[in-house]
Amino acid sequence: MKIGRPADLDRTAIREIAGGAFPELSGELLERLAASREATLADLAGDEPVYGVNTGMGALAGVRLDAATQKQHQNTLMAGRAAGSAPWLRPVEARALIAVRLGTLLDPAAGVSPGLCTHLAGMLEAGAEPRIPLRGGAAGEIIPLAHLGLAVLDGGYSFGAKEGVAFLEGVPGLTGLSVLAAAAARTLVEQTVAVAGDEMALIGASRDPLHPATARGDAELGAILEALSERRGGGPTRALQAPVSFRVTAPALAVALRAAAALEAAVDRALTAVTDSPAHLDGRFVGTAGFAGTDLTAALGALTTALVHLAEAGAARLHRLLDPQVTGLPRQLSDAPGRHAGMVSVHKRAVGTAHRLRRFALPALIGPMETSTGQEDVQSFGFEAYECFTEAAAGLRDVLACEILAVDQGRLLRAAAGAPEHVAPGGTRDRPYGPEIDRFVSLLAGGWSIPARPATGGTAGAPPTGR
């Protein structure tokens, strides 16, 4: 993709690059970078102290560096800060980080050379997969970015004046990971709508909670109600009121949609913010708080909590599917109650997963600490926030997979209603359910658009119809 200005590396471009596309920097953009680099070098020529350029960093910022040390300092910054280890970011996550790092370095405030930017673009084009730690530690993103910096050095590039410190500043990792998280959350909302709508059809849930007038003043809720109504379809209604877990599903989904939108807005702010420190602004070098990441971390934490709530609601809906008074089907969705257990252990798996996820709901990811012989740090822990999100997303997929299996079981049982008692419909007998659940989890993680199926018969195990 052609990049003519920093704004071209927006959320859409970052997702595409994470998925394998690569940026091509325009000649005009490289000329502007050369001009901003020349201005930066001119302002570095004096004897004024510039943090991380002719001084040490952190608690050693008061130490002035001589000319010989300054020549190697920008490279040396990487090795001593690459203190991370496994688990590493997945390639798609590492590419998202590199894409955002490139975008922030295109800002004239960073003052880096066209050569560094073209090197990063070349890494993306070549499909480089640098090992960047998932667990970022404290002090912004210095540890993971130092690992990426070592990969840049290994690729033959040597950081020039100020380029090393610019490379270690800001929160490009959290920004790129948040782009992926928001997209994954929107997919999960769509998948939850499909599963919940199928469950509503199976139990013959009342349509009252889906009445469009109940979304007055709430655009997200209105969209969710419309989608759930379409998925629920026009089948019969079994009871005056649906169970509470079914009635609260639409508001919970609307909360998740709003949280995803809030995270996307935080990403947009981060992509246009001054994240370098010191940033080259108005002819001088200005220290900033671009390392904090508070906005992104708070939004990501809220989205994580919304997904945990969806998982808990899903486990509750699944419990109701085991109740014959709700479904009109055999207890525990068993084809032979007493002889076969049916879906009871599948429900237990979902409950255990939902309970485990509670530890990731709004964890304390922002706070003060002291490092480097008393140097003060007050910041967010963005990579840890992303790890909490990934746990919640994986857990929600697990619960959804359990629900899909139970819906299939209920449909098969309903299709067999009226058959002789000794005739069990195919695929409803007890068996080890783990492999089937794992298959659904894998499909969901791949972005599966769960195909609509008749209220009776058919299975979700059919090949996916789309992505």
C-alpha cells in the first residue's frame, strides 16, 4: 500500500499490514522526512543537554556523554534494555507493532531519518518475524521495543543521533495490539449475536425484549436488537417471559460494541499524538508523557470486562438450555436421561471458563512504582492489559463453542420428537465432546460467520459459509 503521509497508516492500514500487506513510502514523504531530519540534526549541534542523546537515560539523565560515546549510544541503548523472554508476540501482533512504530516515526517530531523508516518498511515487506516479548515489564514499552531495535541492528541498520531514543519511546505496541483487539471484539459480538439468536429460536423465547422501541436513544442497542430479531426468526413463543440471561444479552452486547468503539477512538488519538520524548517541537527538544498509554489501557480494560460479562451471560443461557421447562426437550439435553448425561458436563466447562475469566475484569493496570535506584514511574501496563484481553476473548470463544454444541444437540432432539422412544437421533449420544468444542473454538478464532440453520435439524459442524 502507498503511504504518502503519516495519517495513511490508520487503523485499517495497520490491520492490513498485520495480516501481511506492506507499506510503500512515497518519494514526497521521504523528502519531507529528510527535511525534518536535517532540522533535527541542526538543533542537536549545540551544547544544550538533550535527554537520551548527549545524556544518559532515566536516573542517569544527569550524566553527560562525550562525543565518542554519543556515536555508539543510540545502538547501545538496545542491548541493555532487551531484558524480555518468551512468550513472544505472534507474527500478526509483531507486524501491528512495527506498523505503528513506523507511523509514529514518520512524524517530524521524531526527527528520524528516511533510512530508518524505509528499513522498517523493508522488514514488513520481507516478512520479518522478530521475537518481541508479550510481557512488557515497566517503564513504557522500552523492553519490547529494545528487542525490536536489536532486530533492526541485526538487519544491518545503525541508529543515528536521537534515532535510538526515539525508537524506544511511546506506546506503538499497545496501539497496534489495541487495533487487533477492537477488530477481534467486533467479530466476537457478531458471533455472540448468532449464537444467542439461535438459542432464542430453540427455546421459543419471547420477542418482547427485542422490541425496537426499547432501544430508544441507544444506537448500538438498536443495531443489536435488529440483528438478534433477525436471527431469532419467527418461530413460536413458548413462555410469557424468557429467562433473565436471555433478556440481558442485548444490553450486554451493546456495552461491548460501545467499548470496542471507545478503544478505536483511543487508538485514533494515539496515532495522531506526539509520542516521542524528547520530541522535536518548534526548534527545541521537549520531554513528554507519550510513554504512559493510560487512555489505551483504560479503554482496553473496559472492553475486556465487557467480554467477560458476555461469557458469563453465555454460560447462564447454556444452563437454561438444560431445563426441560424452558426448552420442552429432555432434561440436560440428553437423548436418554439417566443413561446419558447429555450436555451437563459441557455446561460445567462453560461455567468453569466464565468463572476463571473474572480475574481479568478491570484488573489494576495503571499505577506508580519506583525503578532504577528510586526513579519514579507512574504509568500503565499496556501489554499486560492486552494479555488480559486475549484471555477474555479466548474464554468467550470457549463458552460460545459450548453453546453451539448444545444448540445443535437441542435441534437434533427436537427433530427426532415423535420418533419411537428407542430410536435415538444420530449425533446425540454421549461421547467425548472436547474435540468438537475445540473445532468450534478454532473456527471462531478464525472469524467464522456462523451460518444460519433451521430451528430443527442441521448442525453447526457443517463447513463455514463465510468469514
